[in-house]
Amino acid sequence: MTSDVSAQGRPPGSTLVTGIGELVTNARANEGPTRSGHNSDDDLGIMRDAALVISDGVVAWVGPSQDAPPADRRIICAGRAVIPGFVDSHSHVIFAGDRSAEFAARMAGQPYTAGGIRTTVAATRAASDEALRRTAAGLTDELVRSGSTTFEIKSGYGLTVEDEARSLRIAAEFTSETTFLGAHVVPADYAGDRRGYLDLVTGPMLDACAPQARWVDVFCDRGAFDADEAREVLTAGMARGLVARVHANQLQHGPGVQVAVEVGAASADHCTHLSDADVLALADSTDTPTTTVATLLPGAEFSTRSPYPDARRLLDAGAMVALATDCNPGTSFTTSMPLCIALAVREMHMTVAEALWAATVGGATALRRADVGRVAVGAPADLCVLDAPSYVHLAYRPGVDLMHQVWRNGVAVHHRRTDWINADG
Ligand SMILES: [Zn+2]
């Protein structure tokens, strides 16, 4: 990935990052969503000709280049834009198998159904721990290289007590944002016994998984779980200290969003088919201590050739919107938040500022994290240095890798070239 010594560990002392042409701070992140959405650079807290100091893995100073304090080393960005690392609040990177044939068939006209998940379940159960770990390592490396410095990982392709527990054990090696998704679908071995599977998910499977999970999730949609079943799964998880999130309203109108808001879930994910009442419930939740973020996953609509969610309707109503990759082998096999931003802008009519906000602050809010998704004194130094003068290029240059460097907790975990470091002593 990189030959620079800084990738081996955090450098001692302080690092001045200067010559930043455009620094996105998301300085207004604590103010919550505005009723008119986020349309302007003001909302992103943009600074021109800026600098920042990193010390002990966190941002220690932010301000104009000309006022920068001395530091132990200096990195000159030469006018490049710097943005907060993306927060990808929805991924499924613990799996085995390949569904490219299913994708090709879908592109040839076959519809997507939730049942495709069972193909991956069979392959995942048959895989060794080492194979699952290797896939997760490769995909999380992709996530980081495309700018995601915080990411969530779900179980949900094991669907036995042992396979869900090991999925979460392996996920926890890569992130603290782990989600128990035993209620992804009813597996084939319980096809005639939904009640039995729900008892398993809310009983022994939850017992085995809760210690490794922060979140509990359920796929509340056609072909998966209904409202009562979803409530049962979420409340059981919440009773064990997990926080709820819901796969909601991806395939059709349904109760998923309402259940999510009702239980105080951190996020309702997909939100492709929404009623007026759903939009209102999401918007109203921003006035409560338990905001339910509408997490939009345009990679899924892109990869299933489905209509995109109506982001404008959500933003204009005042809902908090996040963007995430939904990286999974069936319906959105991408790790690229920049692709999701480009789709959100081009296909979902979000402004570029709204899309970047959703991919950073939105994702952080969907994970109930106030420390990430922004550049602020005291926050982890999670940064992307773009090979571009402005964040707008993330949508303006679709499909182009603009990640010049990615910093995570003050460590340069990825950089494309070695000529960017200008160490001045
Ligand atoms: Zn998902």
C-alpha cells in the first residue's frame, strides 16, 4: 500500500499540514440538519489557504496557513483540497462467494429479490475463518484507500449461532462499529419454521453475538421480516444493550421506517420507497434525542437498476440524510464512497455539498458518533487529501480515484505517490 515509514505507525511529535487550498471542516456539524437541507459551502465550514496540526493522532490546531504554529515536520498540500474522512455506516464485508453471474442475469432483465442473500449464506457457512478474514481485509483496505476512515460491518451471511458469532468476531478485528444482522432473511433450513428462527435470533444467537456487537439490525421488507418480527428482533437486541438500525423500505412501501423511528433506531437504511408519513417521521425525529437518519445507498439502486430514493424530498423536509456504500456481494459490490457521492448528485439531485455532508456528518450521525466526520480540534485526524482543488471534484470527476492521501488517527494509511512529503526538519 505504501512504503513510507509513517504508514508503519504514528510519527512522534507534531505534523503541520499546510498549503491546503480548500479545507472542509464541517464546522457546523453540531447544529444538526437545517430545514432547507445543506446547499452551500457555508454549511461545510470551508476554509481557503488553510493549515492544520496533527499531534498524538488528533487535530491539535486548524487555521489560516499564514498563522500556523511551528511543528516537528511539515507536509505541503500545494493547493489540494482536504476533507474529513468518509464515514461509511453500512457495509456487509464478511462473506464468501461471488454473485457476478446473478448481477449479469439481472442486467439481462431478471428482477432482484431478497432471496439472493441465501446464495451468499451457503458460501459463507462453507468458508474458513481465514477465507472470511482475507476477504474482509481486502475490502476494508479498499474502503480506506477510497477515503473511508470509519466504517460499520454487519454479520448476516452466517445465520447460524456459530456462523453469526464468528462473522462478528472477524468484523470486530476491523472496526468497533459491528452490527448483528441475524435477521437478514429466514435461512433455507428454517423455511417452514419462521417462529423457530425468530426464537433463535432473539435467543441463543443474540446471546452469542451481543458481546461482539454494538448494533442490532433487521431487514424489514418483502421477502424478509414484517413489522412485528422486526420489532421483536430490535427490542430483544436493545434489551441486551445494542442500538437499533433497520434495513427499511428498499424493495417496496412498508413499515420499516416507522418501526425504526418508533424504537429510536439510529438509522433507517435504503429508504427507497417512502410515504409522506415516513418522510415526516424521519424529519420529526431530528427534533428528538434519537434522530433516525435516512441512510441512502445508491450503489444498491445502481447495481439492481432500480429507481433511486428521493433524496430531495427527505432533505427538503428536514430529515438527516447519510450516504453509505452497502458494500455486499449481491446488490452493491462497491467500497467507493466517491461513487456514492457522484450517484447522489447526478441521480438523486443532491447538491455536491449535501452529498459530502451526508457521506461524513450524515454517516457519523447514523453511527451516533460526534467525534468523526469533521475536522475539529480534539477530533481524530481522519482526513483525505484530494488530488483536486475542491471537494466538488468528487462528483465532477466520476469514477476517478482522487485520493492522494488518506490519514486515519494521524497515520498516513494510504498515499498514492511519495513526492508529497516535504519534511523541513
Ligand atoms: Zn445492507
